[in-house]
Amino acid sequence: MGKNLRIKAARAAKDMSQKDLAEAVGVARQTMNAIEKGDYNPSIKLCIAICKALGKTLDELFWEEDENEEQ
Amino acid sequence: MKNNKNSLDEMQREKRNSIGNQMFMLMFYALLIDIGLYGYGVRWLSYPTNVMVIIIVCMSIYLVRIIAVNAYLPPKAQNRRNGVILMITIVFSIVLAITGILLLGESPAETVATTKDNSAIILAIVSVVGLLMALIVMVITKVNNKDEKED
């Protein structure tokens, strides 16, 4: 699992720090950091909370296109 | 998923459970080895201090590890001044120990000399080492937090 730069970008667009986002979704800043770095795989509940806090959909933040998938 | 409860978040819970399982297994095998050694006549400490030391060591490792991975305090409690609380705990422990010695009227050195049992001293050393380790881990955690700060 690679870095999730889309969360970072969405967070930056909303001018939120990791701490702000972590407080908004009720987790520790280190947990948010681990999610962005790809070190932790969040539950679907936490993914939804992050999407709601950033005003994005699950697809926009978490969907990974399969390279071998037929277009 | 606003976390209203004053509890650990999902990553913290996952890490704490994983470390807890490992430390439980460590304690189980350490106690098993101790029983085996006892059967062979090796008595490194008198019963029940040997069991106490094994449990305290495993608990200390567990505590240090969960503090190190930031799975000890819930997210809402992380803004409190933990260093001050830890220092108060250390000072309070020392004051309590001195008061106990003064009230009982026996110094630990005398007790050790008369009973030839150094279990109390070993337990005291283990506790002091544990508290110092907690202090060191807290400092390391603070440094790590500064290092990984983003933005």
C-alpha cells in the first residue's frame, strides 16, 4: 500500500493540518499520519468519516485503479 | 465517526492488542521456563519474588512498547501534560517508600542483613527502572513526534 497523496491534497485544499483532520474524525494525529503514509489500512467507518470531513467521496480518496484492469 | 468516548482509536487498539498478545506469550513462556528451572534445582530468586519479577518485567515491556507506539493514551488525552504527571508519580512513590520505612522503623539494609532476603530490594530496583524507562520513552516519543510532524 503506497502513500495516499489524495488525502494530503484534499486536506491541503481545505487548509487543514493532520491534527485538525484527526480531531475532526476522532483519531490520533499519528493515526492520520500512518494512513497518509500508507502504513495503516483504515476501517470503512474511518474512511467514511475522513471523506465527510474533507467533503470528498470514497472513490476520490481511496479508490485505487488496477493497472491491469481493462479500460 | 466522531469519537465521543474517551477511548483509543482503531489503530491504537490494534497495536495495543498485538503487543498485549506478544507480552502475554512472553510471560507465559518465561513462567514456564522458570518452573522448569525450579524443577532442575535452579533457584535464581525465592518464590514468590521470581514470579513477581517476571510479571513486572513483562508488564514494564508492555507499558514501554504501548507508550512508544502511542497506544497508551486516547487521542483526547494526548494534549495533557504527561511529563508532569509522571514526575509527580515518581516523587509520590519515593515519598511513600520513605514514609513506609520511617513508620515501620526498619531500614531496608537492616532487613536484608537480618533475613538474608533481598527480594524487596530487587522489586524496588525493578520498579525504579520501570519508572525511569517510562520517562525515557516519553522523551523519545516527544522527539519522534517532532520529527514526524508534517505540513
